[in-house]
Amino acid sequence: MIEKFNNRRIYVIAAVAILLLSLPIFYIDTPYIMFILAQMNFYTLFAFGFNYLFGFTRQLFLAVGAFAGMGAYITGIILREGIMGPVEAIILATLLVGSLGYIVSTISVKRKLAVIFTGVFTLAITLVFTNLTMALVDITGGESGFRISNINLMADWLPNYVSYYYLSSAVLLFTTIISYHLLYNTKLGYAYKCILDDELSAELIGIDVQKVKTLTALFASALIGFSGSIYGLFSQLIAPSYFAFASVDLPVQLIVILGGKATLLGPYIGSAVITVLNELLRLLGPLTLLIYGITLLFLLAFFRNGIVEFLKRKFETWLF
């Protein structure tokens, strides 16, 4: 039975890969749609990172936008000043952001901070990041930010939006495959399940909860920083508004909760729904944030397990 379920999950991952790789065939001549699809990929990656933190290990990091922004700013400033090439800059930014996430998680675990206090702590990081990017005008460009253009990490003959769509798709699929292997073919998946059920019981049966949480934070933060670095190059404009709490953290929380916490398909489903919703609400301007807030409250109150868990209960228990 387990082998049958695993085969079905592999088929789903293959179907997702085919869908991601084939979409440009239909929209390659429509730059706006390709831009939206690429942006959806990046937000799915951000959601993967947040899902590992909050969904699998109950670490409420309210600094996804800040971590992504750090990756973007570090990469952008290095490239602007000509200190090193794009690949080296992205690697450095990824390592720095991952290290910060590891430090924050270590402090949270060792001080035994409750979920809400970890959230407050990381929210403070978001506020510091926002204030620094606004205040250090000579370095960050202030409120208007600065531009980084003509950085194509793939084939030069591909349009920028198509190139970054395929790059983000490749990173997303690689992350999905690695996550599937870790969750279903190693002891990590069992450790996550035990931590979600009861941390104290997990420690009593020999699981090193601190190690699991801190290393998960390292991986998730590095993923967010890496994705933020590429997202900054894709946007060609690195500015505080692109990485503000309302621009990144709030949609990412909606994506994870709507799709399903501690699932692999959840970020895909949630991101697709939120992207469509965002396009439909774009004309409402500031009211969009109000609707996002109301939607988040509704999901937390009445639909906390998400779409994937709903489908698992009603139709297919093998969904993941």
C-alpha cells in the first residue's frame, strides 16, 4: 500500500513538472502572463520556505519578505559595485541569509520561545530591515531602490521573463524532489510528524528537536534568500516595497494556510489560487490588503488545515 501511494506521489510530481515546463508554449508571446507565472513560482518558493519553518516545525518566522529582501539587496549591491559575478553573489547572499535564519532559530529554541514570541522576534527583524533599507539611501537607494538590469542567468537568446520563469521552475522542482525524498525516504519525515504531534514526546523517544528545528531553519532561510536573490534580478528593481510585510509575508501566509501546512502540494495550490485572486482584486488598490486580512482570519478560524488536507479526508488519503 505504501509503495502504491509513493508511486502515485511520484506521478503527481511528474505531472507538476510537465505542467510547469509546458506552460510557456501557450504564453511565450504574452509577456504579462509569463511575468505573472514567474512571479507565482517565486512566491511558491517563498511559501516552501515558510512551510518548512511554520508548517513542519512550528517556527513562526514573520520575516520571509525581509530574508528574501536581504538576498536581493546583497546580490544587487554586489553586482552594482562590480565586486563579483552574479553566481558568486547569489551564493554569498544565500549563505548569509541561511546563517541568519539558523542563528534566529537557535536563539528561539535555546530560549524556549513560544511560537508567538518567535513571531514577534522575527517581526522585529522585518522592521529593522525595512528601516535600514529606507534610511541607508546611499547604499540601498532608499524608498525608490535601485535597478539591476541585463542579468540573464540562462540562455541570452531567451527573453528575460521566460528565462527567469524556467529558472524558478527548475529551482521549484528541485526543491520539491529533495523535499519528497527527505519526507518519505528518510527519518526526517517521521521527526517532523513527532514534533507536530508533541515536541516533548519527540524528545523522549530520542529525536533531537533542537537540531531538527535549527537545521530546518538553515535550509528554509537559505531557500528564501536564494529565491529572493533571483527574484530581485528578475524584477530588475530592488526596493523596500517589493519585500514589505504586506507584499510578501501576508500572501505567503495565505498560500501556506490555504494550500495546507506541512504538505508539499499545498504551496503550489495556494500560490495558484492567490495569484488568480490577486489579479482579480488588483483594481481594488488598497482594499486588496483588507481582503487579504479578512481571508487570512477566515482561514485561521474555519479552514486551518487547507485544501490538501480537505482533499485527503474527502477523496484521496495519499495526497501530500
